[in-house]
Amino acid sequence: MRWGVVVFPGSNCDADCYHVIKNVMGQETDYIWHQDSDLSRFDAIILPGGFSYGDYLRTGAIARFSPVMSSVIDFAEKGGLVIGICNGFQILLEAGLLPGAMLRNKSLKFICDSVYLKVKRGDTPFTNRMREGQVIKIPIAHGEGNYYCDQETLLRLKQEKRIVFSYCSQQGVESTAFNPNGSVENIAGIINEKGNVLGMMPHPERCSESVLGGTDGRYIFDSMLEWLKEMGEK
Amino acid sequence: MIKANIYVTLKEGVLDPQGDAVKKSLHVLGNRDVEEVRIGKFIEVWLQSSDEEKARQELEEMSDKLLANPVIEDFRVEIVEVG
């Protein structure tokens, strides 16, 4: 099983992701420079958080045209697992691998905090180690996590059960009161139609070791590993 | 050389937290009559070209692909200098 962590100029959570997958989970892991295009040796790709290209123009707008992204799109179309975290989620939106766009946080503040997420699906490659309705605690750190899509897209996301994580209280009550950024429907993470591409604003790599104060992030990476094992190694 | 001005604005109905904050600040300054503020981007582009029609098409394409995000933004291309 081989994991790849894409490095754009300005990525700053790449080393955290690499550390969790390689040292904490003991998986083969490589960095992928944004100029590379051969992803054939990988089973899963992580687009990490950060400020790719300084967030110039719009978050993710320039990274989306990096050479590696056309390979990531091919990889996703062939069914490969792709997770975009924070800036990685923003890049997936700009690339059209997921629908919608990010707006500035409603409060206009950059928010660095821990939030509770409700797991809305327990049957995806990213959530199979959790049960539907479970509440997990994961850190966020973003200024533009206010997910927006038009009504038609939102209806489709709901009908197709593609909202995977939503912001909630510790008890699991989903409401705008617990939504840090103003996202529609309290959305924190969504998947694509095929279910192999996940975008989420919270950072599971920042809570995958007890020394960091939480391990709920491991549920997501462990789910991916479980799914890859079931699918069989390449 | 052709010079174009490109205006990128948030689509109607898309929340603009930045515009809201500026509106509130204007109210504090005493501009109580300010009803709404929406903030967009103004981009100047110079093209090595003299064919206005071709340039317009190219500018529309680059706006749609990169300069604006059609999910949340509209854009308007104005060619201001040809020569």
C-alpha cells in the first residue's frame, strides 16, 4: 500500500500528513512534488492543507493548474482514493472534482480551534471505521471554509447523501450555532458521486496521536487503509 | 498591444462577508445611507495582439477558466485600448 502526499509551493501540512501515514501508521509514503505527473505507484493521494501559491486570486485557484493536478484528476476518475484537507479541499473544488466553492468565513476571522463533527455516513472509504451519527472532535484552521453551492447542487448533495461531515455540538446537534464559518447546511466535508474523493476543512492529521490531545483523525486514515486492504494491494 | 479591464464580482445572492463588514464600518463613519456594499476584483491584462475579436475571445476564456470562479462569481471583460 503506497500513499502520496502532494506538495505545492505553500503547502504547510504536508509533513504532518506524511508523518501520520508513515510513522504513526507504518505505511509506505512518498511526497509528490507538484511538477510530477506519474501517480501510477500510489493507492491513495492526500492533498494537504496550507496556502498553495499564497492563496493568490482565490484559494486553490492556481494550484488547480499545477501539472500534478491533471494526474490527480485521472487517478480519481480511475477510482483511486483522494482526500483533500483544508486547502486540499479548496483545490478539489477549484478542480471540479467536487461541486461548490469556498467563501470567506462569515466572521471574516481566521479560525484555529477544535470542532465537533457529525459523521453522516459510516459506509464510505473514508468513514467505514465510524458509525453514522458518531461525533468526532477535529481541529480546524482556516479563513475560507465557508462552503457554498447553489440550491440545486445542495439538494443533489443531500439526496445522494454526499455530505459526510457536518459541524455539530458535542452532543451531535447540528446547528448554525456550532458552525464556525457559515457553510451551507453546516457542511464540513463532502464526497464525489463515486465516493472515492473526499474534501474536508478539518485537519485529521492534527489529531492522530494521543500526544497531540486527540486521535479521532485516525478514524479517517484507518478507514482508508481498511478500504484499500479490502480492495487488495496493487 | 491590447489592454483589457476585467471586473470579477460575486454572483447575486452569494453572501459577501467582506462587503458587509465594510458597510458596517461606513455606517460607523456616518455614511448611514449606505444600503449595501459588494466587493469584487479589478484585473488589468495587457495582450500582445492587435486582433480585438480574437483577444476578446481569449480574455473571456481565461476569465472563465482562471480569473473568475463561475460557481460564485460573474465577470465582465472591457477592452479599453487597441494599438
